[in-house]
Amino acid sequence: MVSRSPSTRGSFKMPSFNDERVPQEAAQGASSLQLIDGLGAFDEAGLDAFVRAIRLAECGLSYAVVAIMGPQSSGKSTLLNHLFRTSFREMDAFAGRSQTTQGVWIARAKDIDPCTIVMDLEGTDGRERGEDDTAFEKQSALFALAVSDIVLINMWCHDIGREQAANKPLLKTVFQVMMRLFTPRKTTLLFVIRDKTRTPLSTLEPILRGDVQKIWESAPKPLKYEGTQLSQFFTVEVTALANFEEKPELFEEQVGELRDRFNNSIQPGGLAGDRRGVVPGSGFRISISDMWKIIKENKDLDLPAHKVMVATVRCEEIAHEKLSALLADSDWHDLDEGAKKGPVPGFGKRLSALLHRHLSGYDEEAAYFDDSVRTAKRNYLVTKVLDTVQPAYQAVVSNLRNEAFNKFKQEMKVWAERPVGEEGFAVAVRRCSEQALSDFDKGCSDSYVSQAHWDNGKLREKLQRDIDAHAQTVRAEKIAAIVASIERVEDALTESAGALLDAAAPDTWFALKRLLTHETDIAKAALLSDIAGFEPDETEKAAMLDGLTSFARGVVERQARKEASQALLRMKDRFTTSFSHDAESLPRLWSEKDDIRAIAKEARSMSLKGLSILAAIRLDDEINDRIEPALSSLLDPPSQEAIKSKEFSSDGDSSSILVSNPLAASSWDGVPQGNTLLTPVQCKNIWRQFKAETDYTISQALAAQEAHKNSSSWLPPPWAIAAIVVLGFNEFMALLRNPLYLLIFFVVYLLGKALWVQLDIAAEFRHGFVAGILSLSTKLLPTVMNMLTKLAQEGSKAAGAGNSNNSGSTGRSNRYQEYDMQDFAQDSSSENSTSQGSSHGGSSVRNRQHKNVAQSAS
């Protein structure tokens, strides 16, 4: 045995760091450092000096970390000193077998490339710490696995196959915690069998590999590492050494061969050739310091003695078995499948009995293990079991919630189909809501699981919110339907307002206000009656009534704007009605007595009043406008002298100009902008267009009056009569000297009169001279032919009468001729069309007068 003086223990000779370049000899000869003492204190300053001494920062990723673990007094330090030529303290055999290494020591291996850091760990299963103080050995073992690339597990050959001596529980605990705290690296586990016996290594190696595989499979793993193979995180190697005391030469030879395997260990194919997650040399100190802090703060490693570990392992196995049995239970499968389809009657009792059966099985099998471990693992089992069955429970209560909500909606649908007034909406909602919540509570009580304390309060609150939301939706739809039905006032208002505005009476807006108030009051009463069952508060009720009032007013205003947009058409219709019809609404026949200009002015005045009514909305009592006086100036515009005098008097003041000419403004005085239908400028433009279009109608009336005047005056002017008397005196005297001429002219007169009456020449020329000539040219020939036919018929009758009675005198014959001619004219006039009946009636009267004159003359 190589021994060291106690005085050298714990010392670390650091070279001077005044020069950044540390001599290679100083780095190579650096002594070992106690990195972690027996109480777990970490030497930060010593590690910093050690790293600087070996110039680890310059190595980058080209370095390796080797650690050794194993039972106390198993020759770990001796192996490291021979293998890496370090100077760890070794046990003095002559002083007795006792603890030599406390805590964790580190040193640098000599003459090995790459730079290799060696860690010597305190031995496990030592009597100095006792049975119940195993926390430090677990912490140090986890630390070695977390920071090392190669871990030497030193064990005696005769301990192979044993549980505690082979460190199996320790490895299992370390594996479990390492995967939970750190991302596992690829670490090489090199089992070194000491004092090899005659049993071949080929026999021992499979045993060790199988034990490690079982430890890995039995260790609980986080969810993300479930099913992970051992080879993904660890490489297992096995070697054997002869007895150091009995066969020192063979021991040295085998150690030399093993030393050669550590040269270029990080190269591909080396002992640590497939390592991962290497920290650069400059961050080595910070990395291992933080790892030790994490390990020290983790309480899971502070486990009790071996019996507690056994209880832990066994209780975990029982818990996993019971959980697996529950998952495979057919009763559970039935409940799970039923929960997916809908509510399951007796779900709570059935599931509680099922859980009780499996948990009771755990209690029976774990009854003789440590109480604290058994309780902890039972709580773990209960948590896992409840996590497993909770989705089914949530599905059941969710189905209960959906069923209760659907029932509420169905009840509300049934309520909607009942007669109006049988049950108010608010009363029906309260009744259906209480019934739905009661059904949900009963279902939850039936689904209660005794092993769990799940609260359904949030789901019940969600059901209540859904019910309230659906009730509000239905309520809004029903109220909207009621309001829509009440808004049928729009039809009545539109029709009545249109009629009033079309009539444009002086009290139009007063009548519209009365109409609006009347219809709105009726609609409000109906609305309040219909919404009484919804129990609206006063604010909501006032808002709905205000909305109805605004809606009704908006209907009238829209109709007024519509009528205002047709103001020109309304004015023309009003003018036509007043101008073309008399007081009895009969069409006017313009005569000489009619004052067309006065009638036109009156008709335009009435149209202008209609325009003033359509110029602004006057539904508010406070509106006091002067629109009609302002528009009346359009009918009687001021003279140019008056306009000029006003312009000079205003002295350029724009406000004075607007006062003198209100139609030049953009708004009416005293009328809000929102109530203006037609601005003054628009009214002025409408008046101009109206005046231009009605001027033609007036001109046509004047022309008709003039034509009537001309058609009713048949005598020529007095001067023409005087000229006829003077110039025709000789012809008149000739007629008196020769009565035959007079007879001929008289016959020609009678024929002309008959043609005049037959053709109604006065009526034809009433529409103009050219039109009369064209009309007479088409009627003259048929009329003459008709007259000749009548004369021929009367002549034949007269000849027959003359043969039978020849005693008549010549004077009598003349009178008969006159009578026949007058009868012919009368017969011709009776055959005229009915469209000229009035004119023919007058002609018949005149014919009878002429007949009487002829009789007197004869």
C-alpha cells in the first residue's frame, strides 16, 4: 500500500498567478484538491485556482472528466493513484480499516492526453455515516454521473450478484433523480472488478450488464423518457484486476493496459468517444458548481436507510400494478365508453366501488412496509388513478350540463308555442332555469366519486351563464318581434302624412303633429301591454318608448323629405288644379270674362304656399319661422329701384343684405338645420323652374281665350260695313230692280246656311285657321254629296205629289220649295255627330228662326 502523510491531506499548492502563463510543470504537478468536504461544502475558490493552474480554459472541449465510486475501503484511491499517477490519500492498512476519503477530491492525471480531471468520491456503506445517513453518498454519486464522461464503479469480485454491496439501490435512485434534474449525457460506466477469482470475465460481464439493465428498467422515469433505452444515455464497459497485495506485478500490468485505454479517450472509438453535451473548459467551474447546488437543494435524495429504499421500490411496484389492473378492468372500460355517449346512471357509485377495490388491494399488499413510504406511494397512486378517471367523470358531468341546457331550450320553445298571456317570459325563464339547475345538481350527486373532491361549481356557473345568455337571446328576439309588430304604425303614418303633405293645407303641420301624437300613443300602449311579461326595468322601458317615439317621428320626417324632393311636381299639380278648374272643380272654358292673369297669380300663390309648407319640418312647438312671407316675395318681386335703394342703404353689410333678401341665405331664420327640407336657395331655384314651366300653360290659356273671342264675333268691322254699303249700292239697286236675282241669292244663302250648319264651321275654326281649313277640306265633298242625295229624294216625292194635284198656285209652290229646303237643312243637321251636339243645337234654333223669317217674307 502506498500511504500519504496526514499533514498533506487537503492541501493544494497553487503556483503564483501574477503571470498569466502558468508553467506546464506547475500544472502537471498540481496536488489534489478537496472540492467538496464531508459536510457538502463546495470549495469555489479552490476550484477556481485549480482550473487556472491546469489551464483548463485553453483546452476548449478537449478534456475529459473521470470519477470513481464504490464501497468504502475498496481500494478506490489506490487504483486512481496507480492508474492516473495522482496523489490521493490511501488507507493505512496497519492502522485499521476506516474511512480515508471524505467528500469529493479532484486532481489532474499525469502524462495522459487529452487533459483528464480525476475525481475521488467518498466510499459508500461506511460505518462512520451509519445506516440512516445515506444522503451524501447519493448526492456525490449523482454529481459524479452528472459531470463525468467516465465513471469507474469499483467492486469486489465476490460482491457480484449482491444487492447492497453492488450499489444497485444507489444506482437506481441516482438514475431516477438524474433524469428528472438534468438532461442525461452519454456517460461510460466502467465496472472494475477487483481481486478477480478464477471465474472467467466472460461469465461475469453478462451478469453485470443484466443487473444494470434491470436497474434502468425499474427506475421511474419522467414522461418524456418513458421507453428510453439504457444505451441512449450510458455505455457499459467491464474490466477485471488481480489482487493488489497478492499479485502486484500482474496488477501493475493490468493497470498499465487500462491506462492505455484512457489515452485519446474522447476520440471516436475511445472510452468516451460518443459523449454529448460537453461544457467548454472555460465554463467548467461554473457548470459543476451549479450542478452541486441543484443536487444539494433537491430533497428527493435525502432518503432514509436501506429499509426505506426497499419500501419505496416495492410500494412503487405495487402502485404500478394496481394502476395497470384498473386500466385493464372491464368495468372501467364499460364506464369509460358509457361516459363518452351520455349520462351514466349510478356512475359515481360504480366508479367509487371500482376505485375502492383497487386501492384496497394496494393497502393489503403494502401493509407491512414503512408507513410514510406506504402513505406517500398510496397518495401517488390515488393521484394517478384520479387523473386517469377524471376525463370520464368530466365527460359525464359535461353531458349532464348539455342535457340540462337542452332541456331548458326545449322548455322555452314549448313556452313560445303557448297562447300569448298565459305565462310571462320572465316567469317562464325562472321556472325553466330552476328546473334545469335542479336536474344538473341531481345528476352531479349521482356521479359523485367518494375518493375525489372534484368541484362542479365552475361547470354549474357555466350552465347558469349559458342559460342566461340563451334567455337573453330569446328575449331580444321576442322584444324585437314585438317592436317590429308595433312599428306597423309606419304604414298608417306614411299614408296619412303623405296625404296631408300632398294637400298642403295651411294647418298641415298642426294636423301632422296631432296624427303623430295619436298614432304614437296607440303604439306605446300596445308596446307596454306586450312587453309586460318580460318585466323590463324602468330604464329599459323608457328607452324602448323613446325609441318608438323617435321611430314614429322619423317616419313622418322621411315622408316629408320624400314629398319635399317632389316639390316641383306637387306645385305643378296644385297649379294645374287651381288654374284649369273653376270653383266647382269643372274644367274652365276660357271666355272673354275670365281674368286669366288674376287666376294664374292666385294659382301660383297657392303653389307657393305649398312650397312653404314643404320647406321645413314644423313638428316642434318652439319653431317660429317666416318662410311663407319670405317666399311671397317671389310672387311680387320688388322693383329694381327698391333693390338698388336697399343695396345702398346696407352700405355693404352682408347681414343687412341677408335680412333684405332672405332667399339668398343657406338656411331659414328660426329653423334648425336638421329640420330644413329645402333651403332658401333651393326654393328659389324650384320657383324659377316652376314659373318657367307654368308660363306655357298660361300662354296657352290666353291663346284659347283670344280664339274664343274671335270665333264669337261674326260681324265685320264697322268700316268694312260702310265700305260694303258704299261700294255695293249699285248692285243692291240692281237686285231691287230685278227680283229674280234676289231669289237666286236667297237660294244660294239657304244652301250656304245648310253647309254651315252641317259642317259646324264655327267649331272647326275654333282651333285655328289652318286647322279649320284642313278639317273642312276633308268634310266638304262628303257633305255636298249627302245634300244632293237628299234633294234628289225630296224632288222625286214632290213630282209625284204634283201629278195628283195640279191646282196649286205658283206662290204656294214657292212656299213648298222653301219648306223643303229648310227641312233638308234640318235633316242634315240632325245627322251630325254627337260630339258637335251642342253647336248643332244652337244651329237648329237659328234654322227655325230663319224659317219663320222666310214664311213672313212669302
